[in-house]
Amino acid sequence: VNELPNSAGGEGITYVDRVAQFQPSQPAQPPALPPPPLPPLAPCSVSVDSGPCSLTKNGTHSCVTSPGFPGDYPNDKGCTITCLPAANTVEAFDVEEETSCQYDYLEVNGVKYCGTSGPPNGEPAGAVQWVSDFSVTAKGWKICWELENGSSPSAPPSSMPSPPPPAPPAGSPRYVACGRTGRCDESDRWAAPSEKHEVRCCSDSRIDGWKKKDGCSVWSESDDDEMGGKCHHNKNFAQASTICEDAGARLCTRAELQGNCARGSGCGHDRDLIWSGTESEAAAPPPPPSASPSPPPALPPPALPPSPPPPTPPPPQPP
């Protein structure tokens, strides 16, 4: 507010100055670009990645069957089939029946099928796994499909398996456990590394042809190609550990064996004691002693009290 005086001496003029402040406008942000589309998955063809299952092709008509179909399938055999198209028909299914399908089964999307009630048509797509144990066989199964161009669904790229963990030192007792709980004449126990027992291996990542049991996180095998294609009997601990390392795997742990994660993986070892990689806790080296705290620095000795002043001499006596 300002006042302009009147030169003639009269009432002045009052006025108000107003100053407007303008903020420069901000440029508008460009709209976010949409993410680039994912590249299409490479097509793949139906294949039996491992095991003796049969794949037959006749033009656009193809089928995959259990080993020996239409005869009975053999014991202790497994297969892995990948890239199975969804447009398929389950033409036959006859497998050893058990309530939880834990002996012989076809595993589809984490679900096991056994008996005569197989998966519904179109359900066994992508990767499926076949497992048979050491006894009781049946006719098996047959799955067929028609394709116009002979190609099957795309499959995601497989990840590289992680290297197996290093084997523990071999000088202390290791646990041996029955290949299938309740099937052995001997009890699970600790064993000296020089003893002779049977060998089964476990892998933390998938190996073609190896079996993964429901509720377990490992794949197991007894005689696959990675293990030389033969059973391994009467091996000491060092030999057993080397066999599994050479297969790109490791010895199963005590918990994995007692959890039946390696049962039914071949060689009749369900009735044998199997080496585990679990080391006896009593043999484990003691932890290093903790460092003792440094003693506090010594306190300096207390200061000596000041010396008393010398006595004042008496005044001289008058004569």
C-alpha cells in the first residue's frame, strides 16, 4: 500500500501495488513405454528323455507307451517323457494299484496315477514321469495324439544343474539306513567308513531318468547311465562317495533315506542298508575356543602425599 501526497496540500491518493509471480510450467512427462514382448519359446518335439518307454510315430499319429506294452512292464524301471502335447488320448491304463500310488505310477503335473484310473484325456501334457518298483507288474499304459504339423508344444528352456556340494571328510562314522523304511532285516545305525554297504545317489537338481518322490526335493538313482549303468554293491564309504560324485550327484542324507526319498530307485536296494553322507556328530571337530578378552591396563600407583615443611627454628633467647 502506498500514498501519493497532494502537492496542493489536500488529501493524498492511496494506491496498492500488486505483483503477480508466475512459476514456469514443468514439461509434461512422456508416457511410459510398454515392456518389450517376450520372445516366443522355441518349439520342441516329444521325446523319451530317459528310460525304456517307447515312442512310435506314423505320419501325424504318435503314441508313447510304458516299457514292453502291451505286455507287462518290467520292475525297477523309470522313464521321463517331455513335450507331450495336450491334445492327447489315454487309450490304455493298467498299473499296480495302491491307495497312495507309491509303488508303480505315472506322475503328471505332480499327481500320481495308478490302478486302472489313469489321467483324463489331455491331462498328461508337457513332461510326465513313469516309475515302477521292484515287484508286481501289470499291462501298463498308452497315450496317443494327432498333430497336423508334427510339432508339439513349446517347452521352457531347462536350467543348468547346480554342481554337487563337496563330499565331507571320510574319516569319521557315517550313517547307513534301509533303502525303504521297514524292509530291512538290519536296523539303521552308524557305520565305520571301512564297512561295505550298497550305494544310492541323490541330486538336488533334475537328472534325466532319476526319480523324484512325492514330498521330497531330491532325485535319486541306483544304476543309471551316470552311475555306469550298473548296480553298486558292497562298497566302502569312500568308494560310495566317489560313485555319486562321478555321477554329478552326492550320497543321500540320513533324513532323505529315512524319508523314503530314494526308495524304488533300482537294484533291489530297498532291502539293503545304504550309505548316507551324514557324519556322526560325535566325530565332528570341536568349535575353536573363543578368544579371551584382554585384561584392562593396570592402574598407575597412587600419588605420594607431599612432604611436610621443615620445622620453624625457635626464636633466639635473650641473653
